[in-house]
Amino acid sequence: MGFLLRQLQQGENLSLPHSRPMPSIGKACHELRVNDQNKTWRLFYFLDSDAIVILEVDEKKTRQTPKTKIDICQKRLKSYEEAKSQKQKSKR
């Protein structure tokens, strides 16, 4: 997972089978999939202009992403965007 995150940091665009867009979470949100010995892991992330924001990491147990995971990611993305907006306002 770290290797794939480093590729993203270096500006590479990842696609299937490693990464797929997650518009159900939000714009510029994606899911990394990493196979381990007996498990597949999901890492949900948001690509910002200056950051990769990790929204959630969990074991992939179902074909479809559970609504609860999508809700958690949306809440964390909203919190990030609000904090970023507040920081930009305080710089003015």
C-alpha cells in the first residue's frame, strides 16, 4: 500500500486493478485495493492539489462497498474541506 501511495505522491495516475474512482464518496475520491496473503485491503483516499487525504482503511469483505463506509468517508472528507476552508480564511 505504501508503494502505491508513493506513486500517487509522485503524480502517477493509478487505475484498475489497483485504484478506481469512488464518485459515491466525492469528486477526486478513489479506492486503492491491495491483496495480502489471505485478505484484500481497501484504502479510500481523496486527491487534493497538495495532499492525499486518507479517508478510511479496511478489509474488503464484500463486492460492493458498504454504505456505512461511504458515509464515514463522506463525513471525513467534509471535515477536511471545512478545516481547509477555515485555514484559508484565517490567512486572509
